[in-house]
Amino acid sequence: MPTVEINIPDQIEMQIAQLVEQGEFVSREEAVEQLLSSGIRAYKTSGPSDEEEEGVGFENEGGMMGHDDEYVF
């Protein structure tokens, strides 16, 4: 398994330690692995949809072909 080094705020470290102390996880390493996995799954299910991605980059360009008030076909 690859090893990753990250810096996290003290508050998050304290929350992870508390979860381990409460018995939610066996170790700090298990807690970090499970929490990262859960976060990635949540991100994938709540990330931008295909429809939202199609419009990226066009919000400030005005109409098609650079016209502000009309669309040119």
C-alpha cells in the first residue's frame, strides 16, 4: 500500500484522535484511510454532473460567436 504524507489542521487531528479513543477506529491509520475513502466516495456521488461540465467555461463569453445579445448559428 502506498504511503502518503499530509498536513492537516490541529482541529482535524484532534477529531481523528477522539474517534480512535472512542473506539470508532482501531488506529489512527485506519481512521485516516476510512475517512479519506468515505470522502472520495461522497465527492464522486455529489460532484458535477455531465450536464454541468458541458457548460464550463462559457458563462462569461456572452452568446455564441462572442455576441452578447444574440446567438449566431
